[in-house]
Amino acid sequence: MAANNNGIERVTHHSNTGHKFIFVFSVQYLSVKKEFTFKEEFNTECEASPTAWSCEMFFQKVLDDGRACILVTLRRKGYGRNPVKACISLYIKDSAEKYLFNSPKIERERIVAGEVIEEHLVENLPFPEMRSYFNLRLKVAVFIDIISCHSTTGKINSETFRQQKFLYDRL
Ligand SMILES: [Zn+2]
């Protein structure tokens, strides 16, 4: 599994506890492009309680004030009132292979259709070389778990997180 040419790698995994969607991609040359939007739409095709989603991430070139900011949005589409739980884990590395933004994990319970999870990730990059590493290339792995739709024991254990990090480190 290797990311190349801004291509998006997609992995979907359905299990008896939930549905996992993995997207891996690169953001290259923000120094030139200034901004980049990642957008993916997907649905769980759950037999008990299907849900549809759209995920967006907005990246901007870091300016000389050193403030790197990424906007993450996960929107549940459609009309269903059946609440589900969503968990987003993000691994973001700069071109010097340094993890940024503390590899955040965003969890929300009881999301119904029309709801939006929005999160600003902010990191300070005080030195010029840190900003150039960011603006040259980012490697991003997004893990989205949709759970509590066909199983009430929808817990994501720490083992899953270790597997995710292992998967990302192999890239
Ligand atoms: Zn399900």
C-alpha cells in the first residue's frame, strides 16, 4: 500500500462490531498550491441500519506566523433518525516523517442524519524548516469507524489503534 501522485488509497473493513473506512493520501506542494481539499463520500451498507457520510479535510500552506491549521469535517447524510457512533483517527506526517497535530482522535455518540462533526486542528511550527517540511508534502491517513449500528458493543480497543499506526508506519 503506497501513496503516490496524490492518489487516494481506500480500504473498507466490515466486522461484527462496525464499519471501518481508511483513506491514505499525500498533500504535495502546498507552498505552490496554497490550499488543498480532500473529499470522500462513503456509506456503510449496514444490513441493520445503513448510513451515508461525507468526509472533508481542508489544508492550507503554513504562513510565516507558523500556525498550521487543518479543518476536518464529517457529515452524516440522508434522513435516518437511527443514532450511530463515529470515531475519526488521523495520522499526519510532514515530509521529514514527523507526526503532527498529536495524531488526534475525534469521537461522537448518537449522530443522526444531518449532523456534522467539525474540528480545527492547529499546530505551531515556529521554525522555517518545519514550515517548509509541511508545505512540501504531508502524508495523511484517516481512519473512520462507524459503530453502534448493528452491534451495541461497538467499542474500539487500543489494539485497533496500534494496528492503525502500524499500517501507517509501513507507508
Ligand atoms: Zn452496521
